[in-house]
Amino acid sequence: MHKRIWRPLLCLIALGVFAGLAWNTSHHQFPVIDQNAMQYEHMHQIRGVRMLMDFFTWLGGTFVVVTLTTLIVIGFWMIGRFKPDGAVILAAVGGGLALMESMKHFFPRPRAYHIYDHLGSSFPSGHVFFALTVYGLIAHWTTHDGPPRRRIRAWCYAIITALLIGWSRVYVGAHYPTDVLAGLAMAVPWLIGWLAVLTHFHGREPEATAQERHARYEAGRARIKEAALFMPNLIKLAARLLRDPRVPKSRKIGLALLAAYLASPIDLVPDFIPVLGVADDLILTAITLRWVVKAVPESVIREHWDGKTDIFSLLGAVRAGIRGLMSRA
């Protein structure tokens, strides 16, 4: 079925599902599956499964969504594509936040367990809404010009991740199943709408051939792979600058946040996500250091650098590598 037909049809189906669920919620008519599912999950809590569900619920949480959005915006800004790509994800996440808050205001459904009352209304699920929106946009950017098999695989990753996040919200007791279904139903037309915006803007631009984009991507990946060899040197440089009194306090805050991120045992960006999952530590470190060196004399940077290559050339190579990796987006 042609996308001009199936996309509007899918939107209508999703909106119909949401309308039905919203009507039931507003009239306090909840399906039996909600109570049965919550009782079943409560009676079958397994420690290992609970830890896995906690990870997935974190993966769709505010911290991950905001940080992913920030990294994507920075990436598009660095390659000169803040408009429309960076602006689209900002609008999708920011507008989505306003949309979710308004829906929770209109449909004030209590949480299944009182420990989650501080999160506000249970209907609809914001976690699954933002998961499908953000991971769906990433799937589009990384595979829209690729072969069908790669596009299908990326979209399967995005959809399965959103579904697992939705299941995790039910498993931990934060949402009813119909809350999750409503979040998915809201996310479908929201995501399709923003994909249409991207298609409209990019349709007006002269595009490089698939071979040219592939060549840029491979060159960028090679630069990132080579720069990754100097990751220990970059970490030492960041640590030394953090202790240096000549570095402004505002820059030290950024370095401290970087150190906290690098010390975390969990990757913020999952490895299965193309582009951003390849070398998130290196890219985030290089971006932070590029920001720091703008406020610190060059002599201070060179004083603390112990790598075999020039630090400024290395940071430039990472930036060029990011541009190459993002050329497929």
C-alpha cells in the first residue's frame, strides 16, 4: 500500500483508538484487563525481570529523552542542519511535552499505586509516547535512504524498544495497560506528522546520491575509529583541566558532568542505535572539550595534553567524523 494511503489510514486508526480509550477514561469505564494485568504483574514479580524492566522504564524517562534530544540537536548543528532536523526533534519533544501535560489535565486518572501519585495522571503514558517519537525519528534519520532490510531492522528496533518500555511501565505498576496503549495511539500520528515535515523540507533540497552519502559515512566512521584510540588521553586532559585553576568555573561544571557520565556503568545511548550508539563517549567528550578550549588559552590545553597527535587536529577530526556519520541522516 502506498505511503500516501497507509500513513493517513494509520493515523485515523490510532486517533480512533485513543478517542475510545479517552472516552472510557473520562466516564470512569475501565476495561477488566487493566485490573487483571496489574494484579497478575503484582503477583509475579521476579527480581531479574524487575531489574530489566527498571532499565527499560529508565530508557524512556526524562533524563534519557532530554539527553538524546540534546545530542541529536548538537550533532545536526555541527553539520549545519539544525534547520530542519534539529528544530524538528526540539519541536517534537517540546510540543509533545505540552501535549502530554494537556491530556493528563483533561483525563485525571489516578495511578495504579499511590507511590506514583507524585507523577500526576496515569493517562496516557508519557514514557511510551516519547520513546516511539524519539526512537522513531532516529530510525528515520539513520535509514531513510538505505535498503529496505536496513530500514525494517531499524524500525523494528524502535518499535520493540517502545513496546518494552510500555510493558515496563505496567510491570513496575506506574501505568495500566490502556494508559500504554493510549500513549502509543497518540505517538503514531504525532510521529507521522513530524516525518511528513522532514519529508517536505528535504524534498526541496538537492540530495547527494546514496553512493556519496555512503562514502562520507565510511570516512566519518574511520575518523571516529582512529580518534577513539586517544580516548584515554582525552579523559586525562578533561581531568587535568578540571583541577586547573585557570579554567573558568562554568567550564569546570561541564567537565564535572562529563566525568559523572563517563563514570556511569550504563551507556546512555544503547549500542543498537545507529550513529549515536557507535561512539557516544568519544563524541560527548570531544564536544565538551571543544566547548572548554574556547575559554582556555591554547598554551594551557597543550600543557595538559599528552597524546601523540595535535589535540586541536584531533578535535577537528572528531567533528569531521560526526559530520560523516550524520551524512546518512
